[in-house]
Amino acid sequence: MARILVTGGTGYIGSHTVVELMQQGYDVLIVDNLSNSNIEVLDGIEQIVGKRPDFCRMDCLDYPGMDRLLSQYSDIRGVIHFAASKAVGESVEKPLLYYRNNIGSLVNLLELMRAHAINNIVFSSSCTVYGQPSAEHLPVDETAPIQKALSPYGNTKQINEEIIQDEAHADKSLHAIILRYFNPVGAHPSALIGELPNGVPNNLMPFVTQTAAGLRQKLRVFGDDYNTPDGSCIRDYIYVVDLAKAHVKAVERMLAETAEEQVEIFNLGTGRGLSVLEILRTFIRVTGVDIPYEIVGRREGDIEQVWAEPHKANTVLGWKADTPVEDVLRSAWNWEKHLRGIK
Ligand code: NAD
Ligand code: WQD
């Protein structure tokens, strides 16, 4: 079976993807500098799959190191590039760190792929590239206009997409699949891997589970005066295991060389928008754990409502996010309980 290089493979989405790849028989090499993940993730993967993935602690910015590694692993057929810094707020404080890491890593990787005759890359992009789509573009499909990024982080995703397009134009042997994720949530059903937020979570789901576990006093719901049915913001929450499976489909498509275009773009979401209050109420209902919350003012820069039109991924990739949200929320809670040793 083919070997896939997974950068950022000990991270949240990467680790779930490694599990799905290995369960489909792929050999995996993970490269991660562990800047936002732990080495123990490898134990979780091994417990789930029954086999340990090859791992190299390395920074994607280390060009000579990556060059040596790719020489050593001459069986790599494709790359899934997750490695990036992803905290929106931090990117506003430290833009250069984000530009260096997120842009430099991709440029190095594309250059090295060319040098080592690796022609396939799957890239982690984000629905953030759409900003707030206008009403006629909701749900948002891949043809919706890209809007000026609201943060350096968001801008790195837009620039990365352009870099991939330009390189594919210059190098006709390069094939890329750009995946624009909506809001990934939940954890593996085994509760052996999941999201490991650093410090106080900015994202909704880890904040909810940490409040349920008693680590946070209460959830602050950012705004109930939006132009939505219950006034809170709407997102498309996609189960991380469903998301991981889309990567396997993307890899299969690239290796089979059936792509219609050199660079293909897919929105990965459920097609269903849920409000913050709906998530909260569903979480309380399915876990039986109460979440104290208060409605506070809007969070600066928040998008009012966005959810995916995943038709292209459904038909072309043959993939669908179909895990019920109840199961997804339960998985997030089971993972939090596992982390905190709660029975
Ligand atoms: P994560 O932080 O859990 O995983 C990223 C991994 O990359 C981490 O393990 C980190 O240690 C590693 N890393 C970072 N810079 C590196 C470098 N220079 N060299 C080697 N390793 C490096 O994040 P995630 O949530 O799994 O996100 C994965 C990708 O998906 C990122 O590109 C992110 O921007 C993108 N994305 C995430 C979301 C989300 O909400 N989680 C949404 C859309 C897109
Ligand atoms: C979801 C909803 C908040 C926390 C971010 C990035 C985006 C992408 C995904 C990478 C919003 C509300 C949240 C809280 C709340 N990442 N909320 N109380 O903002 O959709 O997107 O992560 O590409 O680029 O910007 O996700 O989880 O932060 O928020 O009420 O304590 O939950 O206002 O409506 P978001 P989120």
C-alpha cells in the first residue's frame, strides 16, 4: 500500500485522519514539531489501530531535515498538509509567526515535493475564506466569492490556496485537493484521541465540555441579537471522524488519478447550520449534564451565519458527513471525561 506523509499528524484533525488512513491499509509517516500536540497521541492511535505510525519530530520549516526525511522514505505517494498555527486571536497578536509558519511550511513542502517527485497534496483550508457570505450564497458552495480575510490566520489560508494554484499552473504534474473545513468538533468514539486545546479554549465545543467538567464556571454565549431564528450565531459543525474520512477519499482520488482538474476544491460540512443555543441545548439533553451559561455581547469579528453546501464533496468525492449531532456531542463529552478522569 502507498505511504502518505501527514504533516501535523499528531494534531486534532491529523490524528483522526491517521487512524482512518491506517485502517484503510495506508502506511503513514507523521511529521510534527509537537508545538500544539503531545507525543502520547501516538499511543492513542496505536491502541485504536493496533499499529504505530512512523513518526518524526520535525519542523516543516526545517528544509534540510525534511529533505533528508523524504530521501529516506522514498515510498511516499502523497502528502496531507495539516501542520499550521491555527489560533485566530494569536494570529492578530503575532502575525509574522503565522505568516512564517503557515506560508513557509507550505512553500518548503511544495519545493521538496517537486524535488522528490511526489505529485499529490491535500491541503487543510477553512470556510474562513468565505467570510460572511451574502444571503444568496447561503448555504455556501465552492463558487462563492473569497472575501478579505478578517485575521492573519485567515489570510494565510487564502495565500496558501493561491500558492498551490500558482505552483500547479507551473508544474503540470502537481495534483492538489484543497479541503475547506467548516467547524470540526467531537472526538474518536474510543475516546483515545481528541482535541487538546491550549489554555482557555476559544472555540465553542471545548469550552462547552470544559464547563461541563467543572473547569470553567460558565459558558458565555456571544450575542443573541443576530439576525437568526434564536439570535445566536449559526455554524456548520462537522464531526472530526467524518472529516477524517473525507481525507481518505481525497487521497484515493488523487492516487487513482481521476481528478478532473489539477486543483480541486471541496467544502467539507454537513449542510446543516446549528445555532450556539441549539448546540448548548442538545449537549445538555444528550449528556444529562447541565451547562451554566450567560448571554454576553457579540465577539468582535464573529461571522453571523455560515453553513456548507457540501453537494460537490457528496457527489464527486463520494463522501457525506452523516454522524448525528447527538453522537458527535456525546463523543466530545466522552473525550473530556477521559482527559479529566471523570467516570
Ligand atoms: P492542531 O493544532 O491540533 O494540529 C496542527 C498540528 O501541526 C499540531 O500537532 C502542531 O504541533 C503541528 N505543527 C504546527 N506547525 C508545525 C510545523 N511548522 N512543523 C511541524 N508541525 C507543525 O490543529 P487542527 O485543528 O488539527 O488543524 C489542522 C489543520 O486544519 C490546520 O492547518 C488548521 O489551520 C486547519 N483547520 C482547522 C480548523 C479547526 O477548527 N480545527 C478549521 C479549518 C481548518
Ligand atoms: C463558534 C460559535 C461563537 C465560544 C473559528 C475560526 C475559523 C475556524 C474554526 C480554522 C461562534 C460562539 C464560541 C464561546 C460562544 N478555524 N462561541 N462562546 O468562530 O466559527 O471559527 O474556528 O480555520 O477560522 O475563526 O468557531 O468555535 O470559536 O465559535 O458563544 O465561548 O460559538 O460566537 O458563533 P468560529 P468558534
